[in-house]
Amino acid sequence: MWEHLSLLGMGLNNSLQPLNFLMILTGLTIGVLAGALPGITMLNAIVLVLPFTYLMGIVPSILLMIGIYCGGVYAGSITGILFNIPGDPMNVPTTWEGYKLNKKGFAAKALGMAVICSAIGGFLSAMVMTLASPPFARVALSFSTCEYFAVILLGLTSVAVLGTRSVGSALISLFCGMFLGTIGMEQIYGAMRFTFGIRFFETGIDFIVVLIGLFAIGEILEQLSIKGKKELVGSQKTRTQLPGIRDLWMIRNTILRSFGVGTTIGIIPGAGATVASFVCYGVEKQVSKEPEKFGTGVWEGLAASETANNASTGGAMIPLLTLGIPGSGATAVMLGAFLLHGVQPGPMLFTKSPDQVYTIFVGMLIANLLMILVGMGVARFFAELMRVPEIILDAFIIIFCFLGAFALRNDITDVWLMTFFRILGFFLRRYGFPIPPMILGIILGPLAEGYFMTTLIGAENDFTVFFRRPVTICLIIVSIGLLLMPVLRKIGKKGKKVSEAR
């Protein structure tokens, strides 16, 4: 207990160091601006700043990304409430209620409710992360390569199933990512794979290039291809009115439910803030005494969506820090930042560098508190920013993408690869193939292969080793269950239709 408190004190002291605190504040500002501007999104902003973290230490880099993560998840509510345009899919339920409240004359109060509920959900989930991660990591220390393979397998199957409409398209995207991860030198025996005699491919495809191409530029091409988009014309200045204690007390049950459900969903790899937002919105509609009013401007719907959004952020950080498994697209980029700095997140991180871990804990708590001030400031003057033509914003993003891709290895080939992946990302979106499974396949695929091969070498190629350890077999069964879940749902629906027909 005292050791835990002393580490928290050390983390607080480190977080308040000028550079670390500046990174939190800078990340929040970037995240709120990027999340509020339609077409940019929080995830694109994290990808774009990743090349600029090379000259930083790992702690300021992660704090910068955490600031963007927390601020960006909330910020899409600003344009949703003011202009009926959600900054990100996770803010769609917020838009359903917030814009109607705006039309009723409650724009200022709706903005205040959104930022306060986001801060509460994010802060409480960060507390859960702080308290739950150390014991979770101690349990993970007993894991062998066999258990780690099963954990990564669970992460891969969860990403492929949860939150996607088509399991087939998600699995195709996942396997394509895993294939891309095999290009280059094999890590166990040192064999070259799929290089086709090209020396550049011997070191593999840098997943940062893939991230920039698929997410940042791919999203811009998708936005530019959409015809008949709503244009934001003119400007309106709206002050943010924070809700009072009485207002929050009236929706306390909504906030607590959404915090609990959102944090739990955030822990599940691949679910993320969008799933948490829609699920919690649906839960509140089910438990409401007046569900027919949802969609007409209901405070409970707005609070549920925004609390769940940011509650998922702390939950998603738990598997990243304790197991090295990203719980969302944003934490997948953070995993890339860890690896770029030569740091492998997981239980050993808590043993070797507890000061870094607790600085990240406290930094996330501080970020959620500062988000109130930053969010209020951006919401007040945001209408002026919306006057910037979208084509100019897209041009600046593309320039930064090319600079970031070239700066990775100072090789123009990375720029060509990024160009290829931006085109690929455009067609993947156009034909309904989800992007996150491919990204996590590139990152987690080589890890799964390494743990699989190491386990077999240690067991003298005895495959039954995966079915002799209780934790491993339980995780494999859960993974198989996730893959079979959509099939079982379809069978259940068909059976229900047949019984109704009779």
C-alpha cells in the first residue's frame, strides 16, 4: 500500500515536470482540435505526431499521445452539438441528443454537460487503470510464452469480431495485416520471407508507414470522394455553461452505469469508444421510463454517450500496459511508440520501470482534469476555426504525412509505400473492409508468431502444450467462441423466424 502511494507521488512529481506537463497540455490541445474538425479525427492526429516523438523520451511521447487520445475522444461532440456533424463515429449518439438540445436553446449547457461527463468518465476509468493494472501485471508475470500466445490470439479474434458488421471482411483485413507483418527477416531462424530480392524489404515494412497511409491520407481521400457533404458556413460564438451539482446528481445513475460499461468495453481489445458509446446509449434507452423521448434532446442520452466515450480510454490502456495488447486503434499507435523507443509494454515494465508506468497513470488523470479547461476554450472559439476551407486543412495534413514517412528512415521508398497504402486504404473503405484489424494484424501478427514458435521449440514441437495449461486453453476456447458468435447469432435468428412462421 505504502509502496503504491510512494510510486503515485513519484508519478505526480514526474508528470508536473515542465516537459511532461507541456506534452499533456499540447496533446489535449491537438486532440480537441483534431477531434472536433470533421475528417481529421483523433486517431489521425496520434498517427501524425508519432514521427515527431523520435527525439523525445518514451514518457513524454506517451503523455503527448494520451493527451490527444483523451481530448480527441471528447472533442467530436463539439461539432455534433453545434452543427449536427459528429467529429468521429463515437460521437454519433451525442449528436442525436446534443443537436436537438442546441435547437431547443441549450447549446451552452449541452457543451458543458458533454465536457464534464467526458472528464468524469475519463478520470474514473484512469483511476481504475491505476488501481487494477499493477495486480493484473503481477498475475501476468507468471505467464509463459504459451499464455502470451493465447492472449494475443484472443486480441486478434476480438478485433476481427467485435464492432464489425461483416466477420468475413474483418478476417480478410486481419490476415492481410498478418501477411504484411511476415515480410522481411524471420525473427527466430533469420530466414528472409517475401522480399523478392529487394534489399529494402529485408528489414520489413515499417508499420508507421502503413498507419500513415491507411488512416491519415486514406481518410482524407475518403472524405474528398464523398459528394454532397454538409458545409459549415458562417460562425457562431457559444460560451460553455458547466452543469451544476444538482444537474449532475439528477443523472448520477446514468454516469455511473456508463462509466462501468464503458470501462469494461474499453478493456476488450478491438471494441473501443464507438462500441462503448452506442452500447451505453442503448442501455440508457432501455432503462429509461420514457424511451420514446430519446432522439429528441434527452440529457441522459448525451451524458451516457460522452461518459462512455472517455471511460473506454482508461480501460483500453490496461491491456496495453500490462500485456502489450492494444485495446483500441489509438493504443495500437501507442504500442508503436513504445516499440520505436525500444520499450516492450507488459508486466516486466512494472518491474523494470515503475516510475515510467506511474507517471503515465498520473498523467492520464491530469489530462482528464485539464480537458475541462481546454475543451471550454476550444468550444468557445471553434466556430472561427470551422471557417477554414477543408481543402486547406487536407493539404497541410498530406504535407505532414509525406514528411513523417520520409523521416522514418530517410528513404524515399517509405514515401512510395505510404502512397501505395493510402490508395489501398481508400479502396478498403470503399468496399467495406475495416482498417483496424489490418493494423493490429501487422503489429500483433509477428508477436503471435514469435511466441508460437518459441513455445513449440521449448516443447520439442509438441502441439499439445497449448492444451495442457489451464489459462491457455481457457483463452483459446474464448477466442474460438468469439469467432463462432456471429454464426450462432445467425442460426438463432433463423430459428426464431421459423418458429414465428409456424
